[in-house]
Amino acid sequence: MIHFVGAGPGAVDLITVRGQKLLEAADQIIYAGSLVNPALLENAKEGCRCLDSAGMTLEEVIAAMAEGEGKGWLTVRLHTGDPSVYGAIREQMDILSKMGIAYDVVPGVSSFSAAAATLKAEYTLPGISQSVIITRMEGRTPVPEHQKIADYAAHQATMVIFLSASLLDGLQRELLRGGYAPDTPAAIVYKASWPEEKKFSCTVATLSETAQREGISKTALIVVGRVLGREYERSLLYHPAFSHGCRKAQPQTQTYGDHREGTEK
Ligand code: SAH
């Protein structure tokens, strides 16, 4: 059986318990070496075959899986973060289905969650943004029509932009063209959760110069939106004046007010 496992964003203790157990039981681990922390392989059992997929084609990955299957091995296909985000797992799963090879998927902590954690940010704030757009700049992989950065920027929602750290000039231009104000807060998070993690706060207008100054051109996420700013409204869920299934309103309670102002992220 093949288990697609999310390795988490980098820190070895951010893999799930289920993922860790499978890694320890695996006879073969095929890992995305460009981003998966190699320390995760240290708990593999003796004799486990570890293959770095960075230098392999889809065909070679499938051949290794099929070989393992023939030998009755447990194979872990280890993808960075959560496999459902830019993981290229669909094509592997479809071929395995055709070949009659069983597989399942173990989710992982995506780097976009790790970036929020290190920024101590909440992507969805009442009155500011109730949506998160996960996207990328068009590079050698084309982006379908109507799904360009400027199209999404028009929504003024929170954006988390993957795979674009080397394209920040263009990204900045597209964000501005799409309608973000130049002073909209932004952040660059490099290697979230790794020991060498770095984070920089800036604005949409200073994204490119910040990355250049700090020498960031890969393995980074760009977070954009007013959720990184100071102002927001408090949640209704915990508001004394608000009733819901688990709690009755307490209208008499003294409140902290509805409009909140915190520190910029
Ligand atoms: N499935 C992964 C994403 C793979 S695409 C996930 O869920 O996180 C690879 C891109 O993800 C990188 O170019 C970078 O933009 C981002 N990325 C992956 N790990 C990261 C990390 N620890 N910190 C910041 N960005 C990261």
C-alpha cells in the first residue's frame, strides 16, 4: 500500500502522529528532497529504501512504488506541508488507481499555517477579511484565465502566495494593479518553522525591495492583507450580547468594545 503523507512545513515535530508512525513502519520512503526536512528520515527503520524524488520523473516515482508493491512493502510518499497544496499528488493517485494499487492520504500542516503561526496572525478577522486566497504567480507553470494575481487582488481578501519568492517585482505590480493600496500590510516568511526561519513585515509597495535587501528568493510565502494590520472587529461568537447554541447572551456584561486595535504583525 502507498501512503501519501504530509511532512509538515519543516520542523520535525510538526508532522502528524499518524504520519510519523507510517514513516517508522515504512519499507520505502520516496520524499520530496527539495523541501522535506531530511531529519524526518532519521526514524526510518533499518533497511528502509529512501529515494529523493527531486531528481526523479513521475514515471520513475511510479516505477519505485510498483516495485515496492510487488515486494509487499509499505511505501510512504512524503510530500512537504500538506499534499493537497501544490503537491502534484493527483497524477500519482490516478495512475495508481489504474494500476490497481491501493493508496491513502495523510494530511499535513501546510506552510501557510506555519506562516500564520510565526506571524501570530489570524487570516480571517471580522470586518477585515473572511476569506483566504491561496495562489501563486504565473511562472513556467501557467495560471488559468481569471485566476491571475490581479483578479484575486480585487477581492481585498487575505492572500497567501506560494512559489513566487523569485517573482516579487511582478507580484508587487500585479497586487497593485489589482487594487491593493500600496500601504496594505504584507509579510515575507522564509522557511517557516525551520531553525533558519526568517520573517519580514513590509507593505505591498515594498515587497520586492524587502526581499532583495534580505536576500530572499526561494522557500518563502508572501502574506498580504489588512489582517496583518492593527484594526479589526471582535468576534460575535464570544461577544456577551450574542446568543448561540452553547451560550445565552449576557447583555449586562461590561465589554472590551466591538472595535479592536492590536499591534501590527
Ligand atoms: N504542499 C506544500 C507547498 C509545496 S509548494 C505546503 O502545503 O506547504 C512549495 C512552496 O511552498 C515553496 O516555493 C514556498 O512558497 C512554500 N513553502 C513550503 N514550505 C515552506 C516553509 N516552511 N516556509 C515558507 N514557505 C514554504
